Amino acid sequence: MPSITGIEEYIGLIKTDPSKTLGVKIGDKEINPGDYLPKLAIEAAATPTLSFPVSDTIAKHVAICVDLDGPFPSFNFLSPILHWIQSDLQTSFLTTNQPVIASYVGPGPPPGSGPHRYVFLLYKQPSEFRLDQYVPSGGKEFGIMARMRYDLSAFEEKARLGKPIAVNYFTSN
């Protein structure tokens, strides 16, 4: 059964070591950990831009975004909800020309919901990571059902990602 406990612990990384803060920019807004962004302000924004100082410019990274509070913060039985997986990110500005594993879906809390936490995680990508093992077959997208109650720890284990090297999050409703 998917859990958000481990992800909440990852958020703790940046509270104890701010150097582990992943740079996240949505539209023209730089995200500081815990920032509140009104849903309307980010609905039209494109896929987030990520940055993190890396010493090895050849190394590749995997970025994942999940919502910890679906459908409601007080009743989050659908969480975590997957919002994005992108592999093969390189250099400090974390760019790639490779296809996404799960395309980015912006915040979408239901009307009347309190703010949801949207967490961005950056992992060092293992050298044996093969994109074709994780991209849905036949050019399909991750459907809504596959995104709900996403088992992040199973993906971390299968992809041999280890723990994230950088984290950031914002809240929105």
C-alpha cells in the first residue's frame, strides 16, 4: 500500500540541510520550500524548470513530482498522486531531450480543498537505468488511475534510485 511517510521524511532533508533544496521554477515564479501558489496562478504554466548544482556534468538524474494530499489534506486516501517523472536530466539546469516517463500534470485540488503539498524529488540516475523499462508501451500516457496511490517506493526500488539528492515543495489549492 503506497505511503506518504517516506516522502514527508524527504521534505525533512531540506529543513535540516538547505543545500539539498532543488531549484524549481514554474512560469516566472521561483519556488521556495513551502511556498503557497494559488492554483489559478499556475494552471497555465508549462512544465517546471529544475536546477541543482551538480559536480558531475555527465551524470544523469530522475525528477519526480507527487501530490501528498489527494483528494483532501484531511482525507488523503488517493495519495500520493503522481504528477511527473522525467529521466535523463543532465547538468545544473537539468535539461534533457528524452521523452518523459509520466508527463507533467499541474495542481488540481478539488473545489473546497485545503492546500495540497506538491513535492519535487531529484535522484541520481543509476547507469543501468533504461528508459524503455518505465515508459508506458505504445506511446501511451500514464492514465489518471495509474497516477493515484502511486507506489513511489516501489518505483525507487525497481529503478534502483536510492534516496533523493534534492527536494522542494509548494502548496496550492
